[in-house]
Amino acid sequence: MVHPSPHRGPSLVHTLGQFGQPPGGLQDVDAAQLLILLGLFLLSVGIFVFSIVVICLNLGAVKRSWRVGMAVGAVLLVIMGASAVASVALMDVEQLLLSRGGTDNVPLWAIYIVIAMVALVALLFKSGWYVLVFSAGVGEWGRAGLPGYALLIGGDRRAWSGIWLGAVFGVFAGAASAAAMIWLEIGMGPMLSDYLSMFSGLEDLPWPVSMLLFFVMVLGPAITEELTFRGLMLGFLIRIFGHGRLAVTLSIVCVSLLWALLHIPNTDMPFTKCLQIFLIGLVLGELARRRGVESAIAGHVMLNLVAVVVGVFWG
């Protein structure tokens, strides 16, 4: 999830040191921050390994739902492709490369070709990966005896009411989160600030265009996070822990906590951000269980949309 902030991030050109140093300068990061980054890296690797294991346990479901999975992958490929194009278009690639050591002997068009080739390979891999994640999630929810993807797999038209409910929740949660962060004067974390500062062309665009581009860039993460956390992980935990009220609550709490921890670097008040995401995750988890994962996706998408609108207008 993205969030609005009244604070502008520093220019990436000024935060980059010598060639090869990461944004923000790890030389200025204290031991506690390094431990947090290491912990988040290990958590991400753990989630990736977990996903591989669950996919291997659901190869039958992957085969049975491959048509819908391919459709989901195609949609994600379009969304992530548009996001990649928007990102590169807004970056001052030449200036960024010059700040990392210079490109005197390499024509800019060649650099763009390399970027396009690398991006294409990455996009194909990511879309293929989420086809597997989606299909394995279908298998886990099915083995848990719950609908999971009530509309995409179950074909239940009543699932639309859950999607609308999720969307309404996302709007209210986004508005409340934005108001709280503005009131508390919560700023962006260093990594998010450095990332956004790369898009130097954003300030020169009309606000409707910049808002559309930013929304495209956050739409993909909203969907893929839900496929992973509420689509795959929650279905697996409910199957393992059981259908009792306490067991389901424990499953939702575990997934929400993991999801929240991954958002720690987003602000300069990590605990507040973690609490916000955790509470939202509890509702999205219950929506996914009762109304289908599609309702959680709708809620997450609208949450990000509100954040983008507030972020563009607030600055």
C-alpha cells in the first residue's frame, strides 16, 4: 500500500554517492536499521520459499485452473507492463546513470534497449509466478472447503456484493489513513522517499495524468499482494489450523502481521504504519474468508487509489 505524505523526498541525485552505492547511503544507516532491513529481507525470502512449497503441494490445482490463471497472469502482465513504461518514462535515466559513474561511451538508446529487455524478462517471470500463486491459492481454499475466489472460480454472481463491500471499505480505510497520517505529520521512510524522488518528470505533468500514472504503478502491487497473502497464505493457514472461530482468527492475524511487517520501511513512524496495515489486514482477511479473495483485492485497490489521490493533491 502507498500512503500520502506532506513531505517531499530529497533528490536522488544528491543522495547517491559513488557508483554502486544504494539510495540513502547505507554508510549512514545505523545498526538497528540494518537489522530491520536484514529481517525484512529474510522475511521476504521466507515468504518466497513458503510460496514455492505450497505451489508444489497444489500442482493438481495449478493444472485444473490454468485457464483462469493464465487470464489473471495476462491482466497482471498488462498492468505491470504499463507500470514499467510509466516508471521509465518519468525517470531521468541519463541523469541517474551519470550520477552513478557516467555513460560517456554508451549511447542512451542502447541503455533503453537493455532496460526494455531486462524489464520484459522480469515481467514475464513475475506474471508467470503469480499464475502459479493464484492457482495454488485456488487449491488451498478448495482443500479448506471454502470458496476462496468466489467469482473467478466459483462463478457466484453474489460475489459482486462482496467486491462492492470491499471497495467501500477501501475508500473509507484510505481516507481515514490519509487523514491520520496528515494529522500526525507522518513522512515517508528513506527508501520510499528515494524511490519516489527518481520520478523527476512527475511534477511537470498535469495532476490527472500524474494521478493516473501513479495509480497504474500501485495497482499491480495491490493485486499481487492479495494473491500472495489473502489468496495463498490465508487459505493455507485456514486449512492447517481449521475452521473454528479461534483458528480462523489466528490465521487472519498471522497473515495480517506478516503483511504489516513488510510495510515498515514506508514511513518515518514504522510502528504506526505497521499498526495501520495490520488493522486493515484483519478486515481484508475477514472479507476474503466470507466474501471471496476478490473482495480483498477490491478493498486493497481502492485503498491505494485514495492514497494516490490524497498524495497527488497534498504533495
